[in-house]
Amino acid sequence: MKKFMIIAGLMASLLFYACKDYESVNPYTPIERETYDGTLLDFLTDGGQSGQTFDSMLVIIDAIPGLSEEFEKEDRQFTLFAVMDKSFERSFTQLNAYRAGKNLGGEISLGDLLVDPFEVVDTVINMSPGSSLVDTVITVYNYDYRAQLDSLFCRYLFEGIHDTPEILSDDYRNISIESYKNRYQMNLACHFLPSSGVLGGGSMAFTFNDMNGSQLRERWGTTEVQQYDIYTRNGVVHIITEQHS
């Protein structure tokens, strides 16, 4: 009987630890803050400590009135999702392939989207058969690519500090925040990957989600954040993976 009880006890212990190994855990422990001694603009200019380049973002910042000044203010706090030059190159390669497939003209670059607003006047003359009446239709098309690029750029910029500790403090580990200026809703989410059979026992994954005006997750556009929580003098930087388009 005693031998049976010992064996039963050992089996119970093994089962307990086996089950425990597959339970969800929260391995997150705060690590030392990564800081950069400069402003957001300084970080983008020299790549901070990441060794990446962000020249395309700098071109947009310089071209859009007021943005450069905002990035230099040390009395303001922003959250920036930094997009690497490799992502811009990938995006324009895909865009130009699409344009070529649809016969939409030659290749375009970032500079083509930063031109001053302009208008195109289209005149169509219609003459009715057997009649001397002439119907002239004049249509004016206004183009402001720079304003559209400004709106798109601001989806990567937010007022205040939004970092992983804030996201992880939420019960569902995700938060929805409004973008700078145009108040477009984006979502930030963190979750822990499995490791060695432990659910949530691995490294943390951080996703940056375009909600596309919907609460349905299947409609969201999602990209990974490869480096996060880099604190500058006037904000925090998260660097998006170069596969982002």
C-alpha cells in the first residue's frame, strides 16, 4: 500500500508539472529603458542606435509644413512608428508594378508625391448630330498629393507616450489610439509567443494595426514592430519591420 501511494504521489506530481508547463503565463518583466539622447528628428537623422536609415521619412517631414518644427519641440511628447527606407523602396516597387500592369504611366517616386498642389482642366466639346448647338463641358480636377501623403504619414505619429508597458497594462493587451492631426484610429497590440511548450512563455510580439475604420479584426491591416520602446527627449520610437508596405 505504501509503495502504491508513493507511486501515485509521483504520478500526481508529474501530471501537475506537465499541466503547469502548458498553462498561460506572463513572463514579462520590465527591462532597462533604452534611451536616445536627442529629439525624434535627431533619431531619424542618424538612425539612433538601430543602424537603420529613415531618409524617406525625413524627406516627408521637411516637405510638409510644420512637421519638422513639431519633431524638434522638447516640451511635447510623441509616439512615432518609424518606417525604414527599405519599406519605402518595397512600397514603390509594388506601386510601380501595379501601375505598369494597368498601363497607368511611367514609374513614380516619393518626390512625385511632394509637388505643390495643382489643377488640370479638361474640356469636352459635344456637338449634337444635325444641330449647330455646341455643348462645352469644362471639368477642373484638383490634385494635392502632398496633403494625402501628410494624412498617411500622420497614421504613424501620435501625441503622448504609448509604449509596451501601457499596452500590457490593458486586460486585452491592446489599445486603440488616434493619430496625430486627423484623428485616424490605429491599434497597438502585444502578445507573448509560445516557447518550450509553455503558452506565452516566449518573446513578446508587438503589432501595429490599421483598423481601416472597423472594429472587425479581420479587416485590419497588420504589421510587426521589430524594435520598440526607444525613448528620446520628446517621445518614444517603435521601428516597424522592413517588410512593411
